[in-house]
Amino acid sequence: MQKITRDVLVEKAASLLENGTVDRVLGWKKGEFDYDLTPAVFTSADDLKDLVWNDFCGANFSKYLIANTKKSASKVLVFLKPCDTYSFNQLLTEHRFDREKVYAIGIPCEGMADISKIKAVTGDGISSIECGEKINVTTIYSDDTVSFDLSDVMAERCVNCKSKKHVAYDELIGEEGDVIESGRFDEVERIENMTADERYAFWQNELSRCIRCNACRDVCPACTCEKCVFDNPNHSLENKAPATSFEEKMFHIIRAFHVAGRCTDCGECSRVCPQNIPLHLLNRKFIKDMNTHYGEYQAGAEVGSRAPLVNYTTEDVEPGDVFEGRE
Amino acid sequence: MQRIGVFVCWCGSNIAGTVDVQAVSDALKNEPGVVFSANYQYMCSQAGQNLIKEAIAEHRLTGIVVCSCSPRMHEATFRKTAAAAGINPYMVEIANIREQCSWVHKDMLTGTEKAIILGKAAVAKVNLNTPLTPGESPVTKRALVIGGGIAGIQTALDIADAGFPVDIVETKPTIGGKMAQLDKTFPTLDCAACILTPKMVDVAQNENIRIFSYSEVTAVKGFVGNFDVTIKKKARYVNEDVCTGCGACVEKCPMKKVPNEFNLNMDNRTAIYIPFAQAVPKVATIDPMHCNMLKNGKCGVCSKVCAAGAIDYKQQDQYIEEKYGAIVVATGFNPISMDKFDEYAYNQSKDVITSLEFERLTNAAGPTAGKLLRPSDHKHPHTIVFVQCVGSRCSACAEKGKEYCSKICCMYTAKHAMLTRDKYPDTEVYVFYIDVRTPGKNFDEFYRRAVEEYGVHYIKGMVGKVSPEGDKLKVQASDLLNNKQLHIDADLVVLAAAIEPDKSARPLATMLTASMDTNDFFTEAHPKLRPVESPTAGVFLSGACQGPKDIPETVSQASAAASKVISLLVKDKLTGNPCVASSDELMCNGCSSCERVCPYGAITYVDKEFRMPNRTIAIRRVAQVNPAVCQGCGACTVACPSGAMDLKGFANNQIVAEVDAICK
Amino acid sequence: MYRIAKDSINLLFAKIAEENALYLPVDNEKGSSEYKKWEDGTVMSEKLNTVRSPKDFFFPQVENLMEFKTEGKNIQLIDIREDSEDFVVFGVRACDVKSFEVLDNVFLNEPVDTYYKNRREHGVIIALACTRPAETCFCGTFGIDAASPAGDISAWMTDDTLYLEPNTEKGEKIIALLGDLVTECGAEAVEAQQESTRRIMKKLPLADLTTDAFGGDKTEEFFNAPEWATLSESCLGCGTCTFVCPTCQCYDIKDFNTGKGVIRYRCWDSCMYSEFTRMAHGNNRLSQLERFRQRFMHKLVYYPANNDGMFSCVGCGRCLAKCPISMNIVKVMKTLGGKNNG
Amino acid sequence: MQVNEKKPLIVAFCCNWCSYAGADLAGNNRLSYPADVKIIRVPCSCRVNPMFVLRAFQRGADGVILCGCHPGDCHYTSGNYYTRRRMAMLFSMLDYLGIEKERTRVEWVSAAEGAKFAATMNDFAQTVAALGENKRLEDLRCKR
């Protein structure tokens, strides 16, 4: 599949701004280094000179639409990767923004790079990254350029990409892909197959690193509450710090439960975790369980679908039987 | 901060026997918010209630905790007490220290410890209670009676008499139910038809009653006072309004070999039929399974002979939607299937019959015109064996029978035995029984007459096996009193089959959200004090759908249900349950999760303006709960990730406070 | 200055651990490092720095302050302050060492935070000079020399040797404790490494970043700057930057009802949070723009105004690496400070 | 006073219409079960928020059981169907985190099943007692 270039996006955005279809554009803005792109709003053709499209455009813009569709009477242009479109639909299902206020352009995605995987090879001190057929990295410590195939440094969520298909857009740039089989539940299964003691140790270790920065929640396109229960001083769940290992678990279990059936598995939570806690494995556990017991369901695949936890059949599995066939 | 009073009840020795009530009231005195704590022998008594009222006045209490029996017993009592003393009735919490403490624990120390903890949990909850005021909803002044047997008929007549419109929905083409199939009734021996059919006519003629026969309820929505019911009128291919019931069509119908279910398939009827002469409504119905015209378009005789032009082969099922204020369930019973009782050879011999079949055999309008003849050879039987408790009181054989006593069999068997001996003195009649149960007015006298005056052979013991041999039925049985095995060559064996709720009851219960017991009998709101009400408000129970009953009991319950309905329908407005969900619009993000799980459609969304930071206005979609429709289950509160949806009276922080208090 | 062969470093750790709890950066399986208590066999991380800063040692994320117990209707106050053990933190980088100065200004000035002071008094910092700074490093902007860290003891690690230079009495005591394990040597032994590091620092992409545009007198200049709107536009309002920051020192005091009493504790708070400094009248910073502005104005203007021009950023680069949307103080400084800032 | 061996603490959430009434019936029939079982009345099992379950464990519960009407018999038609899905998912998640699955349970107990209520509680109390104290979801602040 032909990679689309930044220029195509800029050209498109500029023309839509120009002809008044939209008055703002959500896109990735270049940073200090070549990998630290910031989601930004571009309002003029001049702004767009800083718009970037490369292998580090991981940020999912869907959630930004909630605020940005309310900012003016005009439409906002958003670029959506396939996985972003699922979040987009899920937010529509939950009436979180007005579809009429958005001009959505679907863009194909071959997966995004994980800077930590690059740094694991090159070390710190990156001076430049060029994204093309290869990802070429230079550092201040060496005159040599290190070249990577994207597949070697791809983010976990992209390695286990569930869909190259856009489930929502007004316009599609490039070719449409398909929903794909992925090994995204392999790691969940691996954990399931551990003994209870091993599972406990695994999660205790992972969650003990949590600093409750709330990045996972605040980036999550499913976490769009006006005020999160964990921030609400009138709610008994209100809590600011992982004071004990219980609190660590409480936060993450409840958060996973609140987004269960609504989480599209976009993987933003794990991407942003400063402590690299594999939070997506909690969400995927719910997705896997719901698929197993209540039938395949992909949040965001369709607008208006009924999530498994707000649905039922009279023949559902008993809570005591979900463990069947397991230790 | 609340000012809470704690009142610990002894319940005589029921609580005080296992719980140190003084220790409980002392311990609870120190709980946050508690300013008064006392114990008394019977809190629910007038004196006990006065104690509460006085304490409320004297200590300016804002909330009370009563440590007593189950809230299901006396919560309402103490709420009234509180209200009478001027505090909101929902500022009352009950700590159940009887059913869930003193009665289940034997040790005083254990019981007391637990009672204190339960008391603490109740105090913790009351601390967070807020006064609640019930909402109001209007009442649709029309009742629906589901089932047109004697129960439904009586209920409908009584409600109609009070001036309220009533609709009866009956699945069969005629009302009348089981009673219409009976011959005589015990213990007076008056003829069932003679007392039933005038009532059926009354129903037909009552201006307040509409009959939807050959119809069924397919959907129920809404709530007490405001039910929306969908009734399916099955196509009977005869225009009811035009048919005169003359019977010409029935006479001419060429399809004459249709098993006649009214006579329990012991004879045949035609494809177009009127179930029996006194049917109400007296209109014909075409059985689409057997009508050639409907099956392959070849016939049309009935249409030709119908002078009124009532036949309509193109008739479709019709759906009627109607609003009701109250619904009475009167779906009745059926004898259980005898298929699993091979020992009685029911499926091997035509001469092994059920008691209901016996009724038809002795009924003047039955297949033998009232002559007692064996189904196999139409000969007069000389030896008849009646077997009682077939499938009743059957604790060891739950897969084929019922654990409960069917209640009516002892009496109707005595009736059958007596009538047989009366009409055919040459017939030997044996009755095998486990016990003979005759607790009713004139019942035991009736049974004794059967034994003493009519010489019926009552034998305590069960029949082990019935084997057809030639034209005889070999009956092997045990006589427990004389401790011997009996072998009787019988001509006819009559099985007193257990009775069970009609199969339509279970799906109906689901539609009505009315609860059922494991036997599919409808559960009453209280087994003793509210026997004709279902726990679901606005749904009432009449007749055998609630449990086995004879006719007088059915009729009295039917009238009782009617009076309950009337006292509901006379109200212009209902005050609802104030423990309903409510949405904190500032927290709601409009996601619709709550709306999706609400079983009552009580949640709707509105776009609302909100003042936002820096003097901006935002329009947000937020959930609103209709308190008249909400029944307070709380499903929405868990579906809501924002914590915006909460349940009054069972709020998140209240339940959490209870959890905390219990886990201290 | 003292030296010890790198091969013998475990002996050094063991010796320190005899009398102190010793903490040092250790690799975790996620490819980053975190401070862990040393025990025999612990291997020190080669990483540049930890994800969490060492401020935890003096200002932990959660710290119990006191406890109330109720008995009947009486309330009893219990001091649950732990007797802090003597501890040594090994391997603190120059930027983080500097961060303690920032924190000290807050916690040790009147009114003195006795909890912080207690921990500070019991802790010894062995700072380790950097040799391979990352592209995110900009400590030089704040006058910090990564090649010459402060701390109770400054340390340099070369391929084969660890050099130690005590700077304080506490540092001397540790050296004394080490006794024969270390040998005295001249300071010139680390000069080559220092020069190399300084050369690298000049090559870093953020080497030219200056604080010239900022300082205590700039409130009016920046407070209403229109750039805040675009800078804060995509801020998620999470607390990652504040929680990985070595100088952020805001906390909330909360009560936890255990069912048997109440534990009053403090925990880190973030000015990025919508509930931050919520008061009876509500919240004083209602929009993310205001909250975002607060954080950077505090670091670059308000703090210097109250602390003789000292900025409350040490250029450690953690927020650059960890912000989910890659918005950070460098971008703020460059946007607001104009061309002087790179 | 002698220090008692710590007994398992069990929180039972019972729906008002079936299970709470079933518990009452157990009481009426004097069917005993351990006093460690403490009942919290909720209108419907679907009122039980996972946070209540976790909260109970945090505060020192060793087992949490939810009792509701049998599927199909919910007073509110479908409440217990939601309970069934929610708790199936929650329990599976707890198990995934290595928390003993035997500490959580859902049982359907009708108003007529006093005997089942008592038997269920006896069995659950025994199971939980065999597991010992809840360590994996405890909050040390609450243990003193």
C-alpha cells in the first residue's frame, strides 16, 4: 500500500479551510524533536506548515472533537486513522459530539513507531529521525545513521492492529483496508494461563508502578465523563493517589469496568502511560471475555450498537461459570 | 448532622432470647449522630410506637433506626409512626435483627455482636438519608382480567358492578374455563353448568365488560395505574359481531373428525365449532388446522350456509392496544400430563382416565350424554378404582409430579365415588389414598357419607401398577392398614391427576414482571396479609394461578382481587415509590447507557443549557428520570460510568456507608 | 577526592548499606529505571535517569500525617510519624540534585514542613555526573553542570573507576564509613570526563535554550499572552508532567476513614487537575488554559519572584519524554520567550 | 477477653424481592448460617455496583456474595440479567488479577428458598473460611 504523504494532508486541509468547509483542522504538529508531535488545531494555511504526518502520529483525535465541535458554527476537519474511526463512532453512539460539525478524512495507517523501541537500540541523544521507506535515526553520539523497518519498532497496539478499515469518514484518502485477524488476545491468554499466584504477582508488579497521573484516563476516548467519579469529591470513589496497593487496583479495575463494552481497544492508555503499565491488557480482558460469552462485539464498529454490558440474553453464562476450563 | 434515635425491639423473646437488647441499645448510643437509644418489648405495639413518637418530639430526632424484625414486616409501620410524629417517613431505617439475626443464631454473644453491627450499618445509612416525597401518577380507570374461567368471570363481574370497565382476555373461543367442563360440584352436588352459565350470561350482558375471546396478551408495558397492554385477537375466521351462533355451519361442516378438546378428545367435533351450547360469546370459530378451506381452499360450505354472512376466511390476527389501571391474572390450572406415569397404563388403556375425563363421562353434555360408559367398549363399568395423589405430594418424583398437594382431588374423588354408587349401585368403587384431606365446610361430612352411606371402599395405600389384561385392568395395590397386597380386576381406573398452573402463566409473568414460585404459581405480595396481590404493583391474582383452589375459594379470592382492583381504580392519583433514580445533570455526560438498561423506559434525554466557566453557556444532552415510571431497581446507577445516576433511598454513599459499617 | 575500582562497587554498596538504607536506580523489565532499595545482588542501572524523580525520598507521593481514633464519642489524636531511618540515595543526577534546592525553598522556609525536614535530615545524596545526556536534557539552561553535580557527595563513574568527592559533613561521614574501601586521589582524574560531557551538552538540541525572557517580574508580560490558548489547546489535564517533575511540590491533604479511625495523609496534587485547590467557593481556575498557565507561570515567573530569581525547573527532561501529547516547558519557553529561546 | 481467631467476614447483597425475603424465610424457619454473613438490602441485585464489592474487600470483607431473584423472575424484569453479565465480567477480571475467584459469588435465591439461602451461606462461609483472610484485595490501612 502506498504511504500517503504529509503534503497530501496539508493540501487537503488547506483547500477545505480555503473553501470554508471547515474553519479548523485537527492534526499533528511538529515538536522539538522529530518524534514528539503534539495534537494541535490549525486554523490557517500558514499554520499548516507545522502539520506533520509520519510514523509518530499515534495520538487519536476523536476525543478532541467533543470540545472542538462546540467552538464555532463551522465544521472541524479531523484526520482519522482506522483505529481512530472506532473511537469516533463510539463517541457518536454516546452522543458526545455533533456529527454534522465534523468533516472526517480517513487516512490509511501502516502502524506507528514506538520511540522507546528505537531508543532501546540507539540509546538517548537522538538528533534526527527521518520517516520514509525506512526510519533513519541519528544521534549526537554517533556519525552513523541507524535504519529501522517500521515493523521492527512498531508500537504494540499496531503490531496487534485489529483493523485497517475505516468505519467512519466523509472522505477517504488512499486505499481502504480490511478488518484483520490479530493476535491481540495472545498476551491476555498468556496471563490467563498463569496460576492465580503468578497473575497476582504480575499485576501487583505492574500496577505498583502507577503514579495515578490519570494520563490513561484523560487520553481515553471512552473516558469522557463531565467529571470522573475518581475526581468527584461527592463520590465515594474519589481518590487522588495510589495510597495502597488496593487503591491502585481499585482505580484500574473500575476504570476498565466503566469502559467495558465501550473501549474500542485503541491502545492510547498504554501508549501514554509514563510507567509503561500494559493497561490495554485489562481492557482486552473484558473485550475477550465479552466476545467469548456474549458474542463478538467491537465497540465503535457501528454507531448506535448496544454494548454487551447494557444488554443481555436469558441464556447468559452464570458468573460462577466464566472460569470454566481454567485453573 | 442528623439527630438519630435508635429503638431496639425485644419482640418478646424472639429477639431478646438470643440478643442482649440492652447491650445493643447501649452500643449504638455511641454511634455518630445517635442522640437517643432505647429498647422495648414490642416496638410495633401501640406503646412501642408511642415511645418512638415521644422520643422524636423530646429529642428533636431527624432520623430513626429500629432494630427489629424484617423491614418487609414493619418498615411501613414505623414509617407511619415517624410520619405521625412529624418526620419524613423515609428517615427510617430498619436493622433486621430478628429474621437475619436472633432467629438464625443460637448464641447470645454472637447474636448480640451481629445485632450491634447491623444496627451500626443502619445508623450509618440513616446519617445519609434525605427526606423523600413520593411522586404522583394518574390512574386509568379500566381493568384487565386475564383468563375467563370462574375466577376471571367473578372478578370481572365484581369490578364491573362497581362501575368500572373491565376487559376479559380468554385464549379459548369461550369463557367458562374448567368449571364449564365439570358435572357436579362438591359438597353440595349442584350442577356446575347450572351455577356457572348464568354468570357467563351476566358477563356477556354487562355493559362494562368486554370479552376478548380466542385472544391473548402479547405485551405489557407501563406500571400500576398506567399499563399499556397489547392483546392479540386471533383470527377465528368468523365475524363475531355478525355471527348469531345458530350452529348451521357446525351442522354442515364436512370435517367432522376433529378431536374435541372440550370433551378431552373423547369424541369429535367439526372444523368450525362452538365449544358447547352455552358458550359465551356464542359464536363459531374455525379451527385453521383442520379446515379444508383454510388449508387448501377447497370447501367453503360454512360460508355458503351462513345466513348472516359471518364467515371470513381472510380474517387476520388483530392487535388491540388498550390502557389499564389494574391487571388481574386468572390463568387457572390444568391437570398434569400423565405421560410419565407408565405404572398406571394411562397411555396403554383407554379405560384409564383422569378425573377431569371422568367429569366429562358423567356430564349430560359430555361424549356419553352422561351415561357412565367405558371409553374402550362403551360398556358399563362394574368395578372402578380411583387413584388419588397421582403426581401430587410427590417429593421423590419431582421430574414427573409435583411436591405440593393439589388440594381438590380428595373432594372430587369422594364426589365421583359417591355419585357413581348413587347412580349405579351395582358398581364396586375403590379409592386408594395416602391421606384423605377434608378441611372445609361440610367436606368431612361429605366424605363420610361416601364411605358410610354409599359404601365406597376407601383403602389407605397406593396403587403400584395397573396392567391391562383382556378387557380388565389388573390393579395391584397395597392396603397399608391391613398390611396386605390387593389385586383388583377393574373395569375403569380413574387417576386424580395433580394440577399445575396453565402453561401461559410463565411468559405472562415475565411480561407483567410478576414473580412466580418454582412451581410456576404466581407469588402473592404476602402469603397471609396480601394473598390476592402480586408483588408487582397493580397486578392482582385470582384463582388457581396462585395455588390449587376449589370453586368456593376461587370465587372468594376472585371477589377479593376485584375489591383490591376497585380500591385502586377509585383513586384519581397514585402516590408512587419515592425511592427512584435521579440524574445529577451536572455530572451526566449524555452517554445513554442508563437509558439502554432501564426496563421501564423511564429515562429520556433532553438538551439543556448549562453555565460554563467564564460566563459561557453550553448545551448538553442529559438524562432525566420520570419518577412516575421509574420503579427504583437501580440498573441505571451501575450502567452510569459518571456516577451521575443515583437511587434515592439506596444511594451509592448510603450503601457504601453500610458496607463500611459492616466491615469495620 | 576518593576512588574505588568499579569492580568493587558492590563492596561499597554493601558497606553503605550496613548503616543506611541504600537506594539506587535499577532497571525494570519495562526498559526504564526506578529507585530500588539495594540488597546483595542489586545491579545499578546504566540508564540516564529514572522515570520517577528522587523527590519521592523526601516528599513521597503519599505520606500519613496523623491519625484520629474515636472511642465512643471521644476523639483521640495519634502522631503516626515514622522514625525515619538514615538513608543514602546513590546515583542522583545533577538536575535532580538541584531540584532538592527548589523543594527546600518551599518546605524548609517558615513554616517549616517537619515531615520533609525529617526526611531531608536523614538522607544523604550521592550525585552521579552524567556522561551521556539525552536530547531532552536542558539542565544547562538553569545553570546546572551535568558534569559536576552537587549533593552530599559528588560522584563520577568512568569505565573502570568510581570517583567520590564529599561536599558536606554528611558526605564526609559516608566516606569515613567506607574507610579502606576507597583511596584518596586527585580531582584531575575526572576532568577529561567532565570536559567530554560539557562538550556533548553543547551539542544537545536544547543547548541554546535560555531563561532570559523569564523571571519574577514577568507576570504582566505573560499572564494574558494569547499563546496560552494554543499551547494549552490539547492539554489533557492529566498529571503526568507534575508527577514526574522533580520540582513540583503541590499536595492535597485528605482524610481516609479506616472504619476504626481516620488517617490524615497528604498526597501529590497537580495544578493541572480540575479539582486542584478546590475551595468552599468552588474552583479558582476553571479552564484548562488557566491551569496550564499556572503550572508554567509558577515555574518561570512566580517561583523566581519568591526565591531570588531561582527557576523551579531543572531541565531534567522528564516531562518532555512523558507528556502524552508532547507539550512541555520547552515548547512553552520557546513560544512565549521568542527567538531568544532557541 | 480472649482474642478470637479472626472469623471470615462476608458481605451479602440481597435483592429486596427475592433473596432478602429468602433470608427472612430462613429466619422464619430457624435455619442457621454463620453470623459472619451480614446482609445489605438492595432493591435489586442490579443495584450492586462493582465498587461496592471492591469496597467491601477493601474494608476487610473476606467474601462477597450477591443474591438476586432467579433469572427470569426479577421483580424488575431484567435487573438480574444485567447483574449476571456485570458480575461475570467483574469476577473474571478479579480472577485475572489473581484474586481468588472463590471469594466472590452470585446465587439466585427466591423468596421461597429459605433453605437454599441458609445452605448457600453455609457453603460460602465455609469456602471463604478455607481460603483464609483476604490478602489480595485488602487495604492495610483498614487492618489494625
